[in-house]
Amino acid sequence: MDEIREIAMRIKELREICDYSQEEIASRLGISLELYSSYEKSGEDIPINVIYQLSKIYKVDFSEILTGVSAKLKTYQVVRGGNGQRADRYPGYEFKDLAYHFNNEIMQPFLVTLQPSEKQVDLVSHRGEEFNLVLEGTVVVTFGDQEIVLEKGDSIYFNPNYPHGQRCGGTEPATFLTMIAE
């Protein structure tokens, strides 16, 4: 029973983090509000296929809803800022969102400022999970021979075991917030 209640709590937490109402989720699932509310309240009798549908709506791993453990990303996930509008699963880059993504641990954020340079970026790798949010300028994130251009308000979440690097992508300095979780 405790595991079932924990699934119900995770479902409610994901809905609040993603800034959806119960009505919106019930509508997307094609079920009544009363039925969805009962899933969130107790978790009892929630079908596996509904949990699977919720994992798709919230863009999380199916196992993350069932177990509460976030699977490691194999590559990366980019979230575009959209002029301040909510994009993907981040409703405004609040600490609670980052804490959830990082297994409920708030890591110390720090700022990195990159100066314009023609120099080739050095690729590094390390354990954990990394989140970068561009605050000013343009940042180019490199994975092997692939480059991803991020503008102000864009973020990227990735598994840093894969060799990666960041450089300034414009003629003005670029600043990004980074958080790394073991």
C-alpha cells in the first residue's frame, strides 16, 4: 500500500511541477475528472497504461513514476526558453523543478561566463547529471562532433559521462548557470 500511495504522490507532484490542472490531465487521458482525482488521491486501481500515458505527458521515464528513481539520460534534453513561456516540463526554472530533476537534491548552482574565442573547445567527461541554463548571450554545447546552439532562456540537461564542452557562440560574453548532481 505504501508503494501505491507513493505513486499517487509522484503523479500529483509531476502535475504541479508541470503546471497542469487536474482537469487538463483528465482530459488528455480521456477519463473523467472524478476518476483522475481518485488516482491522485490514493493511487489505488490506477491502470499501468494510465501510468504509461502520464510518463509520456510529463516526459519522464515510466520507471521514474513507478519507483521515484530517475533513469540516467543517455544523451541530452534541450528545453527552449520560448520568450519566457513554459516549455517542455520546466515551468520557469524554479529550484523545485531542478530539485525534482536531480533526485530531490538541490545542488549548489554556479555561474560560468565564456568569452568570445576562436579556440577549439576542450571536451571533458564526468559522473552525474548536468543542467545548464543560458542567462546571457549564446552558448554552443559540443558533444563529440555535434554542436547545439543555445540562446538566452534555453537550457540543456544531459549525462556528462559523454565527452562535452561549452563555448561562447557570439561576439559578446555568454553566461550560463550550471548545476551538477552526482
